[in-house]
Amino acid sequence: MDQDSHCTAERELLEAVSRITTSSTTNPSDEEENEPKAEISCPVRKENPEKDDTQDSSATLSPNSSMTTKELQEYWRNEKRQCKQIKLLFEIPSTRIVEHHLSKYVMYKIIILQTGSFDSNKSIIERRYSDFEKLHRNLLEEFSEELEDVTFPKKTLTGNFTEEIINERKLAFKDYLRLLYSMKYIRRSKKFIDFLTRPELQEAYGCLRGGQYTKALEILLEVIGLQERLTRGNPVAIVPTLCAIVVCHKDLENPASAFEYGEKALSRLCVHTSHRYYMPLLETMIALAYELGKDFLSLQEKLEEWKTKKDPIRVFTLKELAVREYVR
């Protein structure tokens, strides 16, 4: 392809992506927002963003002029994927009673799956009554108006472990999660997403910090699918988890798998080069590409370009960033 044709292709891709981004920001009517139906997840408002990600979440989603044709094509594909209709279902099929020498409580098994086709990647988590209670209390701080007519199952002084009460709560919590998910701003809120993913992520990062990379990787791979579904309109949100998977694979001497997940993370940062993970990820990808005999010059060029635009500050390695996540 000659230079003129190459430029023409880039301009056409830029215009196409711009049209997609513009059409994705159309706001639904109030009536549509309140309907518990499949959503079209496009760029969205981000409630209570983490301090470190504030600058990144406010960055424009339009591609910049320095992107190559290949990067533009990948960006376009990602944008189209974000606009797919999705809907999650919540089931609570069973419970188990946990007894310690000083406490006793019920754990509710929650199955989360995507509708529309057979979901082989369903997510399974467990939460207790106090976890639901904390979620409701936290949501009331921000969404009191939306939740004013929502009834939360109350504690009882006796009978909490009877089959009748447990079954009632199973149904109540199932309806409660379904109702929360039907409200757009609640299902996209950090508090709701944390309820469904944070305990597992905390355990995974604890294993990572303790050098238990196999266990950490097992948990991260289980939670990444759910985390991705819950943050469809904000693909950058799962970059830390993807990078933690890279770190685990790298320390387990699986460079090919580490590179694969590194590419996924890097594709989500192509227009977010100010993200705290961008430069450490580039450095890791360069080392992995060199080890695997892949082309690392393009990655090296991106790194040098980044360094010329940024002030010389101390930057953590990818592993140093990962072990700092979810530190209480």
C-alpha cells in the first residue's frame, strides 16, 4: 500500500470510530433507564472513581492521530464489542451454614451468568447476610432516592438458621440483586461491582503478595470474566487485574501466556497513555517480546515516545504496582 492509500485508510478509520463514539453517547429516556432489560454498554458515567484513575476515566475515548492503522482497527473492534447487548442473571441455588467456635452464619451461593446463549463461563461467588447488609447500607448513602421503595430482609432475633428463613432470604436476595442490576447507575457503581468482585480480588492479591502465584492466578482467572462483564462501558477498569495475571504468568515462567494477557491490557490503554500501568506494562511487554523472539521495536518506540512527553518521575515496576493493589 502506498503512502497516500495508507493515509486515506487511517482517515476513514478515524471517521468511522468517531461516528461510533458519537452515537454511543446518546442518553436513553428516563423510562428506558428504569426498565430491567438488556443494556447497550457504551461510554458511561463512572461513580466514585478511584483517585488514581480519575485522570484516565476523564480521558476522551476518541483515537489520537498517532495511532497506527492496526491500532485503529483494534480500537474499532473494542468499541463495537462494548456496544453489544448484555444482561446478567443472578441465581442463589443453595446455601451452607458455617460454624466457628464463636460465630455461626449462612453463606449464600450466587451464580451469575449472561443471558442470550449458553454461558459456559458463569461466575460463582459466596456472600453472607452481613455482606448484603453492608452493600445496602453503602448504596443508600448514594442512591437513597432510587432505593426508597426497596425492602431489605431484616434480621430476626431467632430462627435465622431455620430452613424456612433461609429459603425466604434466598429468594429475597435473588430479587434484590436483580432489582439493583436493573438500575443503570447502581449496576455501574463501584460499590455494587466491589460487592461482587472485591473479596475474591483481595484474596488473589494476598496470594500474589505471598508468592502463591498459582493460587493467585487461579482466582484472578475466575474473577476476570465477571469483572469484565460488570465494567463493559469502562474497559480500562480491568487493566490492574489483567496486569496481575501477567505478573503471575511471568513469575510462573509462562512468558507466552503473560504476553497474551499483556496484549489485552495494552489494547485497553491505547488511548489512555497517562494511566499508571501504561509505562510499567510497556517495559514488561518489551522484556517478554525479547524473550519470545517477537518484534519489540514498536513497543520500544512507544516507550521512548512516552518518556519524551512525561516528566522524569519514579515509576514502579509492573509487579510493584500489582502488589500494592487491595492493600488494607
